[in-house]
Amino acid sequence: MHENRDILIKRVLELSDIIGPSYREDRVIEYLVKEFRKITSNVEVDNIGNINVIFKSESNPDKFITLFAHSDEIGFIIKKIENNGFIRIERIGGVNRNILHGMTIQFINENGDIVLGVIGVKSHHFMKDSEKGIISSQEELYVDIGAFSKEEVCNKYNLRVGSVAVFYSKARVNNELIIGKAMDDRANCALLLCLAEEIKDIDIDFSVCITISVQEEFNIRGILPAIERIKPYIAIGLDITPSCDTPDLDGFSDVALNKGVGITAMNFHGRGTLAGMIPDEKLLNHIIKVAKDNKISHQYEVALGVLTETAFLEFSGNYGVPCASLSIPTRYTHTNIETISINDLINAKKLLYLFLKDIKKNCKYGKSI
């Protein structure tokens, strides 16, 4: 197993900086397909952008394990252009409204060029005492791109209703941490890209499909066509989970940065969507055994308020798909400064690699008898 830390970090930084909100993941897809095709020619992209990278087992070619992460990020979409050139926006996914005032965001215009704008904030000098410390409603938010009329927005900057934007942020390394936008879930895309290089020349007792999915941040179900084509026997999802080692979340859970990969015991949305996942017990126990046997740093998570694709994927196909989930603890989720530990990411990759090596043809998961 290779431990090329620098390549993993480089890929996380590059992927974080790419613009790719839900339904507009094209630039991320292009980057990943180019890199995966350096590893194997068995790479396919479906009509909505899901990437499947397939490594067939010589000894057991028809039984698949799918490992997946999502390519999209949270963002914004233009819903109205005012006559004076200011822009009204709506959120794509669960953008944290607490941080938006004064934020710089980047639009993609009709020519594919980047247009920067700032989310406006009422001048402090003229604020009433009752207005200070108040978070504006979504309807009150506006963006200033430096235009003075609707015509200028449309004709000079080539933006229109429906143009999308994401946070403007440059990913960076700070000590043992990586900080930037879209660590959710580009960090795990980078992990799977590096993992693909490590498994390309070894025979595993299951065929492996690495899937990079789309639209997770908006409807969570973008992965389903990719799963239907492969029909995996089992699947393991990779996403982030809130790290509770900051002063405002201290004691909420034991999940913390730099303490290892998160192994999900349960996640559940609980806010209007009755959906979540409790992992298949046999698959979960196998993952935990590999982690313990190889002294891989890990921690367990029960995450209310978190929902990932496994909640829907496990019900696909005619027989269902036993699922598990690994998480990268992340501070400041759904902001422009999502923060992860390099060591946690490396531990997640190591656990997946050794789990794949440990799988045997006769491994049984799920509840079928």
C-alpha cells in the first residue's frame, strides 16, 4: 500500500478549488475522468454525470462492492436581477446562512467565465441597535458584482436567472489540517482517486466499482442510476461528518479531528425527511475488525441531522444493498472554511484498502439465509 501523502493533499487542494455545485459538476467530472483514465480505461460517465470506475476481479468478476463519494458542492443560483444591478440568490443545498454577509462568491456566466460578487450587508454606521446581530432572511440577501443596471448584468457580465455560484475560497494547508470549500465531498473524491491507483494491480475477491456521484447536496439520489447499472452486492459511502471539538459543539458528540476515520453507527436527517441509515451489522463488524486488527485510528459516530446517499441506495435493486459509511470529521461544515485532518483522510484510505484486501469470496453480508 502506497502512502503518498503529498499526492493526496495536492488532489484535495485541486478538487476543492474547482467550481461544481449540484447539477453543474461538469468541471469536477472532467478533472476526475481525466485522472481515472490514467489508471484504467474502464471508466464510464452516465447521462447525469455519475462516474463509474471498474476493477474486475479475476476470481469473482460478477460480485461487486461499490465505494462512493459525491462530486457536487453546495452553492447558489440567481433567482432575480434587480433593475439597479443587484442580484437576488437562492441557496443550492444547505448553505450556512450565518456566514453569508460580506462573503465573496463566484458565478459561472454563460461563456463559462468566472464573475465575482459580494453578498451585501447594511453599513454598520446606519444600523439600528435592533438590527445588529440579526441574521438576514434568504429573501433579504443580495449580491453586488459591480454592475449598475440589469442590462449590464446580462449583457456585460453574461449572467441570467439560473446562473450558479459557489463560495470563493482558495484551499490551503495549515499544519496538519486542510481548509477550504467543498471538502464535502471532494476530500473523499481525492481519496478514492488515490485508492484506485493502489488497487489497480492487485486481485481482490470482489470486483470493485468506484463511483463518484452527482446531486448529493440537492436531492441525495443522483447516485441511483450508477448503482442500478452495477447492482453491487455491498456498498460503502464516504462523506464528511461534523467534528464536535470546537467550543460551540463541545460535548455534542465525541467525534473530533485527528482521532481517526469515522465509522457510522447511525445517521438520520430528522428535519422533514424521514431518512437515514443504520449500517448492515455484518459489514459494519467486518470494517471494525479490520480497523482494530491493523491498529487504524478510528472513531464511531451517531449523527442526527446528517443524511447521505446510503439512506436510499440500500433500497435499490431487487434484493437491496447492504451498506456502511465512513466519514471524515470536519469542522465548520457547509461553509467556505471546511476543515479536515490529513491524518484522518489517510486513515480512511488505509482502512478501505485493507478491507478490500480482507474480503473473501464467501463473505456473507445482509440478512439473506
